[in-house]
Amino acid sequence: MQALSDLGISIEGSVRVGDLELVAGAGRSLDLPWPRGASYPGEAAALSRLELDEQLRVAAVQAGAEFLDGNVEGLELDGAVAVATLGDGTRLHGSFVIGADGSLSRVAELAGLTSASDALWGFALRYYVEATVRRGVVMYWEPEPGRAFPGYGWIFPGPGGRANLGLGISLGARRDGADLVKRSFPAFVADLQRRGLIGDVALSTDRRRGGWLKMGLAGTRAARGPVLLVGDAAGAINPLVGEGISGAILGGRDAADAIAASPGTAARTYRDALAARHGSFHPTTAALHAWMATHPRMFSLTGKVITAPGLSSVLAGPWSMFWNDLLDGAPPGPTQAGARALHAFARLVTTRSRVRQSAEQCMADLGA
């Protein structure tokens, strides 16, 4: 939101999202205050992706971009020149190609910037449903007592009396969990209803969207030569939350800044910017993500600890700030100090993680 504001872009039709509620286990819950920032607003906004993307497209066109609609079928790289071929045969020549085409990026594949075996995957399924939601809820759901679903579910308020209802799974290096999310969704919704968090809703398939999440900047080289990858294409998705819009917007800004400031070394300048922002958080939380994917009982225990009486009031603010990767730009104080302590603890317990070591090597390569 701050980056868009800096660009003079005002997102219309959105609704404010403030403090959240974290639900874990049989009935424990924790109020998660939205982190208050020194250089970012202390709230979020919700809007359908269709509307958000269209507003950003219009803003780009108004700033001078030319819009073409087509699939990238080919990419030729010749020194400092790139040629992209669209499905209808149109050939686009440019000094740079910015791949912002999602986790299954065709640009990244054609440019040879991905390593599938090192990637860190998740999958999320969401519906837009007719429902009035008082505030956003994040749920560490237990399909059976003491055994958490390896991910989390959510329901967030949206404009026009609609809510965003979803369930995501952590998969580690595998990409075979989409069907499990689909099969589990009705039971997840039934649990929300038993808890009184949502009423009767119609799960209409035309309002359902699913997507793969490539996280932690793992398994992808973010830039080489005239090709720069941003957002999900670069794997710039928060491994703990599965959130990628902020990483995409900030990454897009960094890529543009790198090209404008130093076109001859844009790839390296851009990689350095990513490493500076994500170099500690992403490798650490990538390891936590992989651990959650394979230890559902320990993940369940973690949820209970976070929401335990006595601990929850102490952990709420710091956990919200750490979990959302909002340490940078936060004002000094107890919440920031607590978030730094959580980050230090996470780095301590993941010291020997092969996932973290691999992600750190990838981040080191970003700065090379």
C-alpha cells in the first residue's frame, strides 16, 4: 500500500482490513494486532484480484505503457537484446524482459532461470462467497485432534458483502497437494461454521480460484542479462503466510529502479536489492515452511503455544509483525524487539536445516 501510494496510485473500491484473529486447535484464539509501521500504513486493504489487477493495468497504460494481450511462446536472448514471441506470432524486441507471470513463469522457464528440484511449493484454493465477516480470521486448522493441516485457512472481509474464503497447504519440494486441498475444503468450511465464524455459504465453482505458490526465492535465479523476474515468478512469496502481492509490487519497483539507474548492470543491481530485503527472512522461514509440511503434530503444538493463555498477550504483536515480514520499517519499541527475538529464535532452530542452507546459497547467488 505504501509503495502504491508513493507512485500516486489510489486503489478504489477496497475495504480496510485491520486486526486479525488467529484460531488454533480446539478453540483457542489470539487477537493479532495489525503491525503499526513507521514507513508503512498500519492496515491492509482487500479487493478482488480481478479489480486490483485491472486498476494497476490502467495505471500502467496511463503512465505510457502499451498493452498487448497474448501468451509468451518463445524467448530469444542475444547479448543485451531480448525477443519475445507471442502465440499469434507477434515478435517483441526490447532491452529488457520483466517476467511477472506467476509461480509457473513461462519467462523464467524459457530463460533457464529455474531449478525445479530446489523450489519450495505451496498450493492455495479460495472462493469468493456471499458473507459478512466482522474481521479477518486465520486458522491453524486441525482435521483431527492434535494433527494440524500443513498450512492454514482463512476468511477475510471484502467489498460488496463478499468474503475471501481459502485454504492453503505447505508442500516443501513436492507439487502434488492440490487435490488434498480440494478434498479437505468442505470439512474446513464445516469447522468454521461449527465455530460460528461463518454462516451457510455457497461454494460456487465460478468463484473458485487455485494457484501454485513458489516461495522463499528458492530454486530461482531472479535475474540474468536482460531478463528480470519479479513477484511470484521470482519466488518472492512469504513462506509463512503465502502472501505475494507486497513482494510483487516492491520487486517491480526494484526492477524498474535498477533498469532506470544502471541499465548496464540492472540484473546485478536488482538481485542485490532482493538479497538486501529478503536475505535473512526468506531462508529462515523457508526452513520453517518445509518443517510444517512434514510435521503436522508439531505444527499443531506450535499453534497451541502461540495461543496459550499468558503467552498470547505477549506474543500477539511480535508474532504478527514477524509472520507478515514487517520488521523493516517498523518503529522501535517492544513489538519490534519481540519480533526480532522471534526471528533470532527461528534462525537458531533452523541452523542445520538443509532447506535454509540451500535457500541461503540461492540468496548468495542473487548477490553474485
